[in-house]
Amino acid sequence: MESLRELYRIGVGPSSSHTMGPRMAAEKFLEKFPDSCRFRVTLFESLAATGKGHLTDWAILSVLGDDKTDIVWKAEEKMAEHPNGMNFEALDDSGNVIGTWKGYSVGGGAIREEGAPASSSASVYNLSTISNIMAYCEDKGITYWEYVEQCEGPEIWNFLGEVWKVMEASLERGLEEEGVLPGSIGLRRQAKSYFRRTKHAGPDMQLTGLTTAYALAVAEENAGGGEIVTAPTCGSCGIVPATLRYLKDIHELKEKDLLRALATAGLFGNVIKTNASISGAEVGCQGEVGSACAMASAAATQLMGGTLRQIEYAAEMGLEHHLGLTCDPVDGLVQIPCIERNACASTRALARAQMSILSDGSHRIPFDEVVEVMKETGHDLPSLYRETSGGGLAKAYNERVK
């Protein structure tokens, strides 16, 4: 498996697959053809279907130049290896193609050239399933976060420290911002009002109220194009920080506790990314919000003192109970239902952690099997429900507002 540096990426929203990935591809293409007279970029399937709402064109044009770049949208056409296909072409002054690059934005801000292996980065972890990792940790008497340190080296803590810094900064900004988010549907930011109301509510409302406010804050920052951390994607970026911030507040946790929780969360996210997918265009929102809930559930259980098996059980529930979740963004924006889903998954992560702590960690379906089922389920979903805005809530909204 790759380093956690390939999972947690610091960048700007609103979408890791539709904004961060295409921007990176444009930057790499420009490096190869800096003197090209013009560029033509063709976007396929999901990138073309929801790219305008996710600012894919803006991300590419901001690199290649809107005065010398043509973008062609082909939502009905597919490339062979992933729904987020891109074809970059460099043109001379006569319009002849002098260079091309075909590739994919595969989720979480990562890109892959056509024909390249699924992972081109160096392998850092020699184990890639939770069952094997858990058995190794039990045999050596170590924790999940100690396994991460063993594989990544002690320098991983400086990286995770920066990750947490950006996560918390996005949360704090989101709690202060008000107004309407950019885009066609006029959705207002709500994090600040939720936070204020929770402060005046009774003790029974604190967990739901605070966690919701924190998740909304980060997800709204992402939707507004603010700086966030993919955890594991932009669309699900509010779940892990909201869960950790709530536990930090009520337990007065130290930074090292939070960084160790991020390491464990990242380990579970890495296993999902390696053996299934974190791309909504490939497997639906179960791969984004479901994966993030599993990561947050694992982190929360660790912070509550859970054992290796209890942590695995919480992560399994966090992913299992999002199986089949569709990716149907209204008008192609990372707003409805994405922002509320961050809040719902954050509270669910805390509930799953509490449930696993109450148990002995024993259960019938292991985490790795749920990962495999998630992959199969995602591939069985019609493309209408995999980030094309052609079905589900997106369709219902469009029919109503016509």
C-alpha cells in the first residue's frame, strides 16, 4: 500500500476527483508542453456530466489559460479504465496535435495515466488487508498507529501534524462564515447557526449538535473552495475532523492522541483505497462518505480506549451501513446531499465507536469482506448513481425546478 501522504492531501475544494485531480493533470501536461500554442481537453462520463458544477473547467483553465484552451464535454462517452477520463492535447499554430496525454482522476486527488498500474507510487506497507495487519499487530503486541509509524517512519508525525492543522483551521473558518455558497442552487451556510443553537441547547443535544456543526463547517468550506484535507476525498472531508474535534473537546485530548487517531483512520482508509475505491464516480458515495465514516469510527474507538478488534468492528460497521449509498449530487455540486451526509456520518461514527466499545469486538462479517462487497456493489450501481447527476436526488430536484 502507498503512504498516507497519498491519502491525506491538502488542497482546495470542491472536489478531489473533479477539481484537484484535473488541475494536477493540467499542471503535469503543461510541464511537458509549455510552449504549445493551444490546448484541447476532452472530459468523459462523470467528469463531463458533473464537471461544471464541480469546477473542473475552472481547475483546468486556471492552469492552461482560458484564452488558449478548449474544453470538450462528452458525458455520453467512456474511456476504458475509469469513469473520470481525460484526454489532453497540445496543438501547434496550425491546429495540429503535437502531444497527448490520456488519463484518469481516480479519486482523492490522485491521477493515473492510461495503461499504468493501479498504483504507481512506491509501496510503503507490506500488508494490505486489515485481517493481516490486525494479526501482525496482535503478534507483535503493537497498535495500529504503531504499525503506521513502523512502516512510514517517525517523520509521518510531522506530516500528520500539518494535516490536523489544516483540518482544524478549515473547521474554525467554517464556524465563522455565513452567506450563500457559490453555485446554482442558493444553498446557505448553516454551520455557524447550528453551533450557536447547540450552545444554548440542553446536554442531550450536545453530541449531535456539535458534531453536526463541525462537519458542516468543514464541508461548507470545501463547497466554497476553501483549503481542506481529503479524508479520504473532498466530498467527505468533514467527517474525520468533526469526529476528532468533538472527542478532543469533551476528553481534552492532546495533539499526539489526535495524530495517532489520524494514523489509524488513514490505515483503514488506505485499505479501502487499495482493495476497492474511494471514487464516487466509480463506486458511488459509499466509497466517499462510507469510507470516511469507517475511518472516523476507527479513530474514535481508538480514542475511547478500544482494542484492535473493537476498532476493526467499528470501522466495519461504519462502512457496512453505507453500502449502496448513491452519488447523485444536485446540479453537479458538492452541496446537496453531500454536506448533510458529512454531518450524518460523523454522528454515526461516534455511535459505532460507542457500540463497539460496549461489545467485545466479536462479529461475523470482517472489515475486509465489507470492503470487497462495497467494491462489487459500486460496480453494480447504474452510472446514474455514480456522480453523473442523472438519477436519484439530482433527477428529482431537476424535475421539480423545471
